[in-house]
Amino acid sequence: MIGTRSARRGAPSTPVEFPSPTPYIKPGATSRRINDIAHDLIVDKYGAEIDREDLSGYDSSAYAAISIAHNEVAFSGEPNGIPLRKGDLFGVDVSIKKNG
């Protein structure tokens, strides 16, 4: 269960069941592939929408389902084709909305 928080209102939203991307995050995987898996889960399996609009109104959900942190990219990185290596620091941020 992942609890989410609305960036605009600062209020908690309804927690949703979302499978962990952990099984896909391993040496050799690319963040682009992890993005594709997240997109398929969010849109196809759960019928939800990707919510990647920042506070300034910029919406990047048209081309990315996740934001990444990978080694020196601390946050808000875009998925790419660089393979993960053993020992890399890697994080995924997923924002979704459903029924409003």
C-alpha cells in the first residue's frame, strides 16, 4: 500500500494498491523499460491516469510514467536507455490519479 500526497493541496489522497517495481530494477534493466512497465500497470491494468504535472503546470505525463533518481541525478530525472549496474543508486517516483 502506497500512501500518496497531493502536491497542490498538501492533503493525503486515498492510498492505492500498486505492485512494487522492485523485481524489474536490476542490473541490465533500463529506466525506459521500467517506465514502460509502470505505464502498462497504471493505464492498462488499473485504468488510472499518469499524473506528472508539476506546480508550474508543466505536464510530462505524455512521454513518461515515472520520474527517476539515478546516481548523480537526485530527482526528477527522465527515463532513458542507460542500463543499471550493480551498486547504482536508483529510485522511482510514480504519481497516478483515478476517478478524479
